[in-house]
Amino acid sequence: MRKFSNRFINVFYLPLVVISLFGAVSFLLDQLYVLQAKSILIIDIFLIIIGTCYLIKWGKIRVAIDLIVKRLGSKNIKRGLVVLILIWQLVMILSISGFSTWDPGIIILQATGQKQWVPDYFSYNQNTLPLMFFEHLVWRLIGSPSYKVLTIVLNIINMILVDTSVYLLLKHEKQRLNKKTLNYISICICLLMLVTPWICLPYSDPLSFAFTIFVYLGLKSLNERYSLLKAIIVGTLIAVNYFIKPSTVIILIAYIIVSFVFTISSKELIINLLKKLTIIFATMFVLISGFNLYKSHNSIIKIDNSKALNLVHFADMGIQGTGGYYLPDVDHDIKIKDPKERLKSDKEIWLKRFNQMGPLKYQAFLIRKQVANTEDGSFHWGKEGEFINSFSRSQYFLPRKLFLDNDGIARKYQETFAIVIQLCWIILLANLVLVLQRSDYNSQFLKYAIVGFFAFLLIFESGRSRYLIQFLPLIILLSGTGYENLKLRKMSR
């Protein structure tokens, strides 16, 4: 059963990962084609250093590095790197934090009691309500300051949650993985998340990154040793992650599928699993029901549930263009006042678009969309509208030069930095291919979760790799397993 389950998920997993890998390589080539002179000079210097190291033999350099590490102490070096990362993150927050003229801006204005520019936004987009309520609570707790101060405070909270989650993850995985694999995972997390500006965005992406790790660790802990309190905590974590991004419930679905596969042969194990799931679902039900009750009777904003956009609406956007946000669909649904009529119309739109494509063209569309969803290791920083317009106008901070233009508005990563990040992303995706034969519990759990997220993004609104951040920790962990397999193969030769 376990081997069949692994083969079954590999049928979907392998094509999706290979398409993503090809897309990432193509994206890197596009970046190389448009390099400017300054970036080429930096790359030339880097290549000269590597070439010099090769000519004087890596072995001698390795001896010198080992000697330095021995004298300084590996723990002291790690502590020093942690301090540098923390300083870098604080500099990023102070120099990059700004206002966003898309969803984050709407949410923070409402949270601070100011007028925002989209009437009934929260009635239509109720998935953003938990974040708005959270930001409003923080705003009240710190004395109701300006939205600028709140933005910086929220980004510091992002930093604390992301860093704490990464620390706990690495501490836990240290028991399971060898030192080289743990270092690989640490480098990937550091390059893709910790030293990049995503913690400077007061939105759901960095929060979901952190809580996905918390949920993963909670489920692992629950498997190691069951207790009622643990199950309640895990149910709470999953509910919070659901409030941040509803799609993260896919992690629980993957856990249920793989857990049943691995316990199907034992009646006792199935009963224990059902006990865990009962407590988890009961906790989630209580929290979600409580939130829905509060939502309907809150004193911050009036919500009209009849205006809520349904899932089919987001599927409509997911089957046109590149599968991203599509304003005509939003305008169309706003005009229809009756929820039943709106749902009926949305279903007709989806069927019409699918029939216009036909099954084969729809498959070709999904391939293009998978590429768009996963090609960019910067996760399309600066893609949506005026992504961030920095509060600070100082030009002397390095993060501004890497992530903002001269006017303080977020743009693509600086070319050389973007290439380093993209190379890391390609290596990460390549290592995902190396886990096909791994049929252990953890590998299958991660594969089912990743395929589930990929499928969700293919069906619904996405069209850019920013949506990967919510399950990026799972991708990195599974890539670490692939890297470990690669090292083991080399050792066995």
C-alpha cells in the first residue's frame, strides 16, 4: 500500500517538478540576456575568485578554512552569522517598509480606522478579515499610532515569527538529518527568505511561511507522542494558518491521506489516528465558528455576507490569461447582487472558458501556468501594482539598492543578487527530482502536500510565484531529502 501510494503521487509530482525546473532555468536565461555592465563586472570578479581557488587547489583552501573554523569555533561563527542576519533584517525593515497600493494597503488603512479606496472590500474578500482584525488588535495594543508606525511593528512581528519558526525547524530536523543536509536547508531558507525583503511586507505571505512550519512541527510532534493538549495546540495552529491563508488546510489533508496509508494495517493505529483527528477538527470547528460569530457582530467594520466572492469566482480567474488577478471578473461579480445567481454565472463562465480551450489546450494552459507559478526564485517581488513605496527616502542603505528603485518603490531584485537567488532556486528544484524512490512517511507527506498546493494554484487565481511562500518550507525540506540522497549516492560509489 505504501509503495503504491508513493507511485501514485509520483505520477503527478514528477511532471509538475520537472516543468517548474525547466521554467526556472528558462527564467535564469532571460535574466542573463538582459544583464547590464555593472552586473557583468560583479559576476566576472566572482568567477575570477572561483578560478583562482581552482588553480591553487581547493584542498589547500579547505585546510585554511578548517583552521580558521577551529580557531574561531564553529558555534561562534554560527552565532556571528545569526547576529549579522538579524541586523540585516532590521536594516531592511527600517529602510524598505512602506505603503502598498494593493491588498496590504487596503487592510492596514482599515485596521487603523482610515478610509480605504475599495468600497465593501472586506465583504467581497472575507479571507482577508482575520489579518485585518489582527492588525487592528496590534494597532490598539501599541497605542493607535499612524499606519506607518504600525507597518514597521507588523514587519518586526513578521521577523520574530519567521526567525523563531526557522530556529525551531532546524532544531527539530537536526535530530533527523545529517550535518551537510541541515546546512543545505539552512542556506536555502536563508537565501530565499531570511535575507530577502519578504518580511518587510505586512501581509499573509511571511505569516503563512512561519505558521506552515509551526503546523509541520506540531503534526510531527503529535506523531511522536500523542496527548490531548498537543492535539488541541495543533488544531489551533492549523486554524490560525487557515485564517491567514485558507489554502494551507491542504497540509492537514496531506497528513490525513498519508497517515491512513501508514496505519491501514493496524486497527489500533487507526483508532489513535481518529482520536487525533477528532480533537484537531473539534478545535478547528470551535475557533472557526467563534471567528464567524465575531465577524458578523464586530464593531470595526460591517460585513455583508451576501457579497462574499465564492471559490468558483477565483477558479474563473485561474482559467484565463496567465491565471492571475482579473479585474473584469471582479466587476462582473460585484454587479450580481444575488449570491445564487452569482455562483451560477461563475460556473457558466468557467465552463465557457474551458470549452473554448478544450481538454488539450487546457493542459497546455496548465503547463504555462505551472511555469508562471514557480519560475521565479524571488517569488515575483514587486510584481503587484505599487508593491511597496518605502517610507524612508534615504539612499544609503544596501537593501534599497537591491530591492527598490531610486524613488523608493519596490522593483525586481538587483540583477546580480537575483541571479544568485535564481541559481539557489534551480538547485532546490533539481533536488526535488531525487526523492521519487523515497516512500517513507515524511517524504510522502511532503510530496502529497506539495502536489496539493501546486494543484490548488493551477485551479484557482495565482499566476506568480509569490503564492509559493505559503508552502516554501515544505519544498525546502523535501529538497533537503533529495540533496541527502545525492550525497548518499556519491558515498556509495
